[in-house]
Amino acid sequence: MTNDAQPEEHGQALLPAVNSYTEWDPLREVVVGSLLGGVFPDWQDSMVHVVPDAARPVFQELGGSPLPAGHLKAAEEELEGLVEVLEAHGIQVVRPDAAEHQAPFRTPHWSSAAGLYAGMPRDLLMVVGDAIVEAPMSWRCRHHEVDAFRSLIKSYFRRGARWLPAPRPQLTDELYRTGGDAGDWAVTEFEPVFDAADFLRFGRDLIVQRSHVTNEFGIDWLRRALGPDFGVTVVDTDDPHAMHIDATIAPLAPGKLLVHPERYVPHEIFDGWEILPAPEPTLPHDWPMYFCSPWVSMNVLSLDPETVVVESQEQPLIDALTGWGFRCVPVDFRHVYSFGGSFHCVTLDTVREGGPARYLSRPGARDPRPSHAEQEP
Ligand code: DAV
């Protein structure tokens, strides 16, 4: 076995084993999560701002118990349906290992009745160019979630990818703000934490939102770990429940931003971009949603700058995107919605064509790049 970077054949182009700089460049390889063996999370007070009210008693009573079997089976079938559609588009799909999510675990300071699932690699991992970042997640039940993805990460590393695990968080009580004022974040600045899904990639620039799982310390850690070739800009969002930016902002192509009609706050870095407010989701009000809002309707996955995977029943969104010049690939996904996400959440794009470029205007950037950083390597 060799650790040398080996270019791989993905379609016609020879690309590194891990190569993904944007949310929209042509997709060649992708990780699709698995909900198999998933359990309800052990309740933690810091979840109160982000999970739907109805989920709290469920997590308190059923934390560590298997997710409802029938609904889970339907969700797994929808994930298989997504895999088939991606493969039919010539995209290589890889899946996590089976993992034990039901086992309780403890540290010297706290314990968790169980884990969660391996369903949402976007929350946990981030590909920035040729690097895979492991996020320091603040929900205690997710402390070992990366295990299901470690053989994949090791395999990418052996084929030349860089591997950037964030400092292992302690997740002691000092991290969590209890009894704070309305508007306070659930996490303090005790140590760096973030979920990868609070970031979006635009070539050499990333944007990030502060949230109930992402603090300034975590953003600073990532900024310094990525180094001067990348810029990380914090953008305001108007979302008291903020956890993961990908049902608030969805960049679909250079210059085209799909946004949540209320949560999106205009920012100068998007000067010159077309902004499309997403239409209302179509999900029935009585559909079980344990982790998130129906706005995961806009959590779409770009296969290339003209093609997006959209939930089959989100006809108003399909119409709006079609009218904006996109080709929509419809996939049934409502049962997956129930467990916390849609197409962007359940995937991690490890290989897209394209390289580092600049797409955002940076008039107020604190550390303007020297001009040599604008050039392709
Ligand atoms: O609208 O509840 C969902 C983010 C999915 N990871 C919402 C945000």
C-alpha cells in the first residue's frame, strides 16, 4: 500500500481521491448516509432550541430506543432510491460502515444512553478541497458518530487526502448555557465546537452561521486549520432555532442562491448574486418530524450547476427551480425528512470536478488575499 496521492478516474477527468470546493460543481463521488440501527437520542437540555417541541418528550422517554421500525424502513428505501438515481447519473456512491448506535457510553464527566445514527454525514464531516474535516459536535449522543465513517476516511487518507480532525471536545457542563436569555446560544465559548453543516463552500471562500451547535471558538479553529488559502466569513441568519445553514441558504450555481424567505439576511458577499426565496414546503402538518422543520424541502443536492435533486412532492419548489433554468431530478424523501434532513444533509460530496476559485465579493474582508492567492495552484 502506498500513501502517495493517486489520481482517480471519475468519468473522463483524473481527479484526486478527495476534491470538492463548492456545493455545485459536477458531482463524481458522494457518501450517502445510512439510518440503519438508528436510535432516538438521549435528551440534552441544549437541544431545546432546535428540535421540534413534540420531540422533547419522545427523546426524554425513548432516548436510546430504536427509531420507529416501519418509518425507518421506508426512509432506508428512500435512501436506496437516492443511491440508484445518483448511480444512474454516473456518480460513484459510497456508504458508511454498519455501527452500533444503541450502546451506552460515558466519559469521566458525563454519560449518554446511546448514540444516534450514521444518517447525516453533512453534519459531521466537511470536504474542503483535498481535506476531510471531522467536526467537534456538541450533542453528546453524537460523540462517536464518526466511527461509522472512519474506514472511509482512512481509505481517502491513504489515497492522498488530508485528514483534519478537530480537537476532541470534552462536552462538560461548562460548554452548555442553561437558563440563558432568549436569543442566547445553547453553547458557550468553553472549547471549539461546530457542526460541519453550519458551513457552505464557495471555492476559496466558506460561509458559516453562528448556531446552537457552532461557536466562535469552533469557527476560529476551522479558519486557522484551513490556513490563508481559504476565507471563512460569518453571515447573520434570522433563525432563533439555528442549527445547520443548509435549510437557510442553498447555493446552486455561481451567482444563484436559493434562500429561506425569512431566515436569509442579505450580505454584501452575495452582491451580484440572484436570490430566489424558496416556496413554502408542501409537507402535511401532521407528518412526524423529530429533528427539524419542513424547510428541509430546500435542502437539495446539486449534481452540477444545472441539475438538482428535489423531493418529488415539493412541486412549488420544482416549478420555481425549473423556471430559474434548472433541471430537477425528483426523488421521494419524506420519510427521511422525519429523521432530520434531506438530500444535502444525508450526503457528503467527496469528489466534484473543478478547483479552487473565488465566487464571492469581499468588499469588507478583514484580510484581503494577496493577489497570488487568486491564482489556481
Ligand atoms: O429547518 O429545521 C434543518 C437543518 C437540517 N440539518 C430546520 C433546519
